[in-house]
Amino acid sequence: MNARLGLLQVCAAGVLWGTGGLVVTVLHERDGVGAMTVSAWRMLIAAVALVAFVQLTGRARAVRDTMRSHPVAAIVIGCGTAIYQGLYFVSVLMVGVSVATVVSLGLAPVLAAAWEHLRAGTRPTLRDVAVLTAALTGLVLISATAGHGTSAPGDRPVLGLVLAVAAGATYAATTVLGHVLAPRLEPVALTTCATGAGAVLLAPFLVVAAASGEPVAGTSPTSLALLLYLGIATMALSYGLLYAGLRTTSGSAATVATLVEPISAAALAAVLLGERLGAAGLVGAALILCAVVALRPEDERPVAA
């Protein structure tokens, strides 16, 4: 039961991430706020919210213990998360959201699974290959047919592809490292430390935006509410769920489970923007969901003799 709950927690994180893309698009169209500026606010708001939550719930000692026992790993996870966001957003501008999503999200489970099998000296089973194939096929179908966000490639597609590959590799690495740390640490403490490190890394983008005269943030109540939602729901809450789930879910399984993100994004676009996925998109969503259902948490995997 705990293992399945962990997998559901990872899926819930993916659902929340799927709502973030549309919010970033709305903020950009309403107020002209750049993607990296929004990412910096997202991390900063999440860090402040987590610190407040830690103080209110008496978890300050757990945060201090995390920084004493695993300072480098927690900072690497946080900085890796921030770097992944930046690489992904820039690649979207260069090659379009569909290509960037397929390359970055599709590469992550492949790299995570390859690393885990290499470290364990094992080979993937037919079940593992089938689950991964179904998930990646579904990702391609739903990304190719979804209309939300920009889909027009920029003038540097090769660099955009390189950045998308780097984003996928970074996402895989931080997820695998998170799986190593999660069973040893309190999830909220790990989330707080990692998010704080990411906020420090991205904070200079706010200074650069202000110095260059670009919009730093919207001033309307709606824009402020959207920023708060991004920080609290799609960062603080979602990553808390991710690290809680990673206690019983491997890095490779987690990267597959979070492929529900484009399903969530497509569903939200359908409700709010009236967009339709079409038959191919629906098949893609079904394949991803089937792959997630077929995943086996760690304590359900057969133990080698």
C-alpha cells in the first residue's frame, strides 16, 4: 500500500507540473514576464512558503539535519531542478514546445533506467521495455497533437535540440539522486533545502530583468495569484510529493509516472481554451496511463536470488 501510495504521489506531482505551462503562458501574454523571470519567482515563492511551513510544523530541526548530513547533494538537486527548468524553457523558444517536451521528458526515463541497470549489473525485462515503449509512444502522440503553447520552432533548432537533451539528462540525474536521498530524509526538509538552493541560483534573473527594464512581475491581483499558485502548487507542493514518492519509487519509474504532465496540460487546455486532443492524442494519453498503471514500485519488484 505504501509503495502504491508513493507512485500516486509522483503522479500527483506530474499533474501539478502540467498546469504550470499554461500559467507561465498566461503571465507572459498578460504582463510580458519572461520565462526565466517566472521560474525565478516560482522558486523564490516556493522557498518562502516552505520555510514558513517548516516553522509552523516544527520541522526546522529536520532541515538543519538535512543540511548537515547531505549539504552537497541537496544543493545539487535544487540547482539541477533550476537548471532543468531554464534549459527546457529556452529550448521551447528554439524548437517549439512539442519537440522540447518529447526530447526532454522522453529522454529522462531512458537515461534513468539505463543508469539503474548499469549500476545494478542487470538487464531490462520485456515488461520494462514494454512499459517504457508505451509511455514514450504516448508522449510523442500527445505532444504532437496538443495545441497549447508555442509550436513554431525558432531560428536555432540545433541548439534548441541540444538544450532539450541537456534538460532531459539533468531531469533524469536529479530524479535519480532524489531517489537516493529520499528514503534517508524527511521529504519536506529535502524539498525546502533543494528549493532554497534553486531560488538562490535563479534570483539573479530577477535582478537582470529589473536592470534591463523588462517586466519583473505583473501587478494585477490575478497575476499575483498566478505567481503564488506557481510557487506553492507547482513547486513547493509538487516537489514535496515527488520526494515523498521517491522513497518507494525508483528514479526510472518516477520519470515514467511524471509523463502524466502533458496529459494534465492537455486536459487543462481543453477545459480553459477549448482545445481538442483528437484521436491520436487520446490514444497517447491512454498509452501513458497504461504504462503508469503497469509500473511496479520497488518493494513489489522480484528480488534476485
